[in-house]
Amino acid sequence: MKLSIVGGLILAAGGLFLILRPPHYSSQQRVFKFAGVQASVRHEKTVPGWVGGTVFGAGLVLLAAGLLKRL
């Protein structure tokens, strides 16, 4: 019972953080390689906003389920 409330709060806080300040990650892609010559491109990407919204929503559902069990 308490575990679902705490888990819901943690997920909701994490989702809110992902929505407000999305983290960045880099991706490297090899464009071309020929006889020892290689060219690659590095892209900086951000985590999409829908990921944070999904985590936030899951946290709210888990929090609501934990609170309803207490009643």
C-alpha cells in the first residue's frame, strides 16, 4: 500500500523532470568508410516529451491506486 504511493510519487516527479528539463544524449553514425578513410557524424538528441508525459501519467495512476486502497 505505501509502496504504491511512494512509487507513484517518484514516477510523477521523474516524469515532471523529464517534461521540464529533458536530458540530452549523443548518437554517432558512420556515414562512409573507404580504404581506411572513415567519416562519421555525431547527433545530439533529446528525450521526447511524450516519454515524460507517459511516466508522469503512470505515476499519477499508481498514486491514485495507492490512495484508493487506503480508503
